[in-house]
Amino acid sequence: MSSTPSESSPQSTSKEELLTRLARGLAHEIRNPLSTMAINLTLLEEEFTRAGEDDPRSRRASKRVRTLQREVSRLEGILGDFLHYARGGMVNRQPGDLVAFVHEVLEFMEPEHRTHEIRVLSDLESGLPLVLLDGGVLRQVLINLLVNARQAMPGGGELILQVRRVGPRAQLVITDTGVGMDPEELEHCFDLYWSTKRDGTGLGLSTVRRIILQHEGTIGVVSEKGRGTSFTITLPLVQEVTGSREVEESDRNPEGEQE
């Protein structure tokens, strides 16, 4: 298997900043007319439905309205991806229980996993120290990765989640037994606008990566075509962050070296 580094290049950082400004500036200008279109299309559909299914013109019009509704919904989804990306850097970290957090998201996703015949296996270390996290945006990260895993297993499969302590960090590993990625897909999976999905915006994994970096964490991925994909996230533990701060402030000698 191959690995993808999580470090960003100056060029990608510039693109992220530009995209953030564009997303914030255009969000309301785009969302308002889309909402108006969605409401009026719903009203049109109701009128054609009342006209009766026996009228060929009404049936054709209803079909066209439904097509427009799907496109409006797709555009709303794209806009949502841009907004999520733009908000990716806005984190407010607080001490939290990572294991409990993972349990909560898995319970939320359980009906969807059951519907798609995905067996979830979890190995979550008990007694793990608290982690600095922003529950709202980290929930976005985990759901995004779980949805990606489900989409990679259209015929069902296994989803494995592991949480353990590795030195001063908590490590979360999400593994699926899906279609996997070839070397080119693996190399570009975190890039802006890169997507192999038909309706993908190329912002999902880029958003995930940005949020993890804003948590002072790391994210890496290994994958093999036809065998599956595994994402590994690490986040700093609260007690380790506090301990290192105390060393920095009080345990240095006059020469600035640790005793």
C-alpha cells in the first residue's frame, strides 16, 4: 500500500484562502435564489399534480419540474460543500472524550450502515485521556469519512474503527473493505477540486484535512485498489498539551534548555 502525506504546499494554501473568500462572499447570493427556485418548483409540482395524471401535458410538465428539482438540490449540495470548506478553519477546541464522540456518530450512522449491509467493527480503547476537539466540525470530519467508506462499498462490506493512544496523541483509524484507490487517486485525494465521483465537488477530503490540521492533528491514508482504504487521524491529548506547556514555562534552565 502507498501513503499520502498531510503536509500542504504554498500553492494549495493559496487556493484554500482564495476559495474561502469566494465561498463566504457568494454563499448568500447563491443560496437565496436557489431557495426561491425550490419553493416555486414545489408549488408548480402541486399544481400539475392537481391537474391530474390523465393529462399528458401535465405529466410531461411534472417530469420536467422533477428534473429541475433534482438539479436545484444538487446545486444546494455543492454550495453546502463550499460552505463547509470555508468554515473548516473556524474551530473552537475544548477537552472532549474522543471514544464517546465516535460512539455517538456511529449510533447516528447505524441505520444507514444497516440499510447498505455494512458491518461495523469497533476497537475503542477505554480510559483514553481527553482530547482537544471541536465537536461540531469534527463530527463533520467523521461523517464525511464514514459516508465515503459506505460509497466505496456499494455491495456492502466491513467498516473498522479503532481508537488508541499513541504516545502524546490519540489515534483514530477508519478502514473499509471497499474499492480502494489507485496510485493517482491516492496521490490527489486531498487536493482541491479532485474527485472521481460523478457529482463530487472535490472539497470533501480537502475539508477533512483542513479541519484536522486546524486541530493541530495529522491525517494520512493508505489504500489499494480492490482491497480498501484506511485513514489515520491523530489528535493531541489534553494532558500532554498541558504537560508540555508547563515544561516550557517553568522547567527550563537559564540557558533555555530543559533540565
